[in-house]
Amino acid sequence: MSRPTVAQLRAFLALSEHLHFRDAAAALRLSQPALSGAVAALEETLNTRLVERTTRKVLLTPAGERVARRAERVLAELDRLVEEVRAVDGPLVGPLRLGVIPTVAPYLLPVVLPRLAREFPDLELTVHEEQTGQIVAELVAGRLDVVVLARPAPAPGVTELTLYDEDFLLVAPDSYELAGDLPRAALNELDVILLNEGHCLRDQALDVCRQVGARAVAATYATSLATLVQLVSGGLGVTLVPETAVPVETRRAPNLRLHRFEAPAPHRRIGLGYRASSPRAAEYEALAASIRAAVGDDAATAVRVRAPSA
């Protein structure tokens, strides 16, 4: 009797989560034909229809609903088995799938990766850069092992270890008449431009604005911090940028001025998240300690972050 393969179950589970072949294929980093073929093979193996395909979306049949629930449990147990075996081999040995949000990755990874290579030479690290919602979903689904993100994680069942805190700086055109450390209320007089929806940094900036009743420019958004800073350089408004990103993103943007906020300054907390059920908690503690040490030892980064406040 033929049985479903792990690849078939993963493909079908991704499809059941996204209910769209293209999105499911992208989540698994497969081609759409490969994912479709895996789902069709699973249907053939089980000799039943699992999905209804329409021109706009995918619907699960009653059999598909049952298979999806069971596949989730089966794959979770398989992932747990693999994690338990790796934990016996030693700390941070073998494959590790790391997710990082875009407003952290370009500034943290160049500092951290060389240290990880030295401390854990048998670690086989792969890095996936995605927005918070995507990496947390992939973590919970078992497609990532650990994630670096702004705390708190927007999902239950995720254990978080704090790495560091960093302040937000106000980036404004140098033509603006602003001086010294600014009170947060200064945002009331300014047009704040933001990242697009889906970025946790957008939500954090909005929270700061709401606290003082400031407004955001609804017609102007950006998909990256680099574009956001260029928009400010062009005189379209001001924005909030995490301090570790400032040197990189302002280097090629003229006509800018940076302003700190009066204490307590708005800030974000960066953490390491993993599934609370994972047996590799001790390894992730070691990983977090290595990241903290790398950040603290790097002259450029250390002056821009601080140990988390109580």
C-alpha cells in the first residue's frame, strides 16, 4: 500500500493554509507546478479529492479538512523528532533555519554571521528575510526554527528571548527648523511618512504618533527603509528610523538631519523567537547569547543599542 510522502503532506498543508497555489508555492519556495504535482500525487495516493479548484481560489473538501488537521500533527511530530536528535548531537550543530525581518536583517546580519561561523563551525545556517507575519507563520508551521523580530511576536506559543533595545531617531529634511532633543509632541507639527502595511516598524511608528496625536501622510508609503529615507530627503515629510539602520540608510541621502527624542525616547525591543514546544531551547539560549555578544563587541553597533531595560 502506497503512503503519502512528507513532501506531499507539506505541500498540501501549505495549500490548506493559503488556499492559493501561487502563495503556497511561494511559502515553500517551490515552483507552482511542483506544488500542484505534489498535491495531485497525494490525492492519487489517498484516492480521494482533497481540494476544489476554482478560477479564483481553492476550497478544501471535507476529506481535505480532515487530512489537513492530521497532516499538521504528523509534520509537527516529525519536526520534533528531528529537533530532539539534533539536540543530542550538541549545541547548534547541523541545519538551522533562521527568519529575520527586513528592518533588522541588513544591519544585524553583517555583525552576527562572522561570529556564528567562528563559534559554531558545524552550524548549517540558512536565512530567510520576510515581514513579521510571514516569518512567524513559518515558525509556527515548522518551516523555520527560530526568528529575529521586534517584540512581542504576534502569535501564541512563541517563546522570546530579548537581544537588545534601540531608540528611534527622527529623520527630517535639513531645511526643517528643529533643534536639540525633541519632545514626542513635536510630531504634532510634522507629516510622518511610514512603511507599507505588513511591516511591524510601521505599527510601532504609528503607536508613537498616536500617543501624541500626530498624523501620518496617508498618500505616501514605502516598501523599505531605504526608500523611506529617500522620500524624506526629497522633502515629502519626516520619518522614524531605528538607530542601527541610520548609518546605512542615510549614507546616500543628502539634505537630512537626525534628531533624538527626549527621554524616555521611543524605542523597539529586538528578540529571538522559537516555538515554545521546541526541545532546542538551550541551543537557542546559546544563539541569543552569541548574538548579544556580537552586537556588544561591534564598535559601530554597540553605541546604538543597549541592554534591555527591566
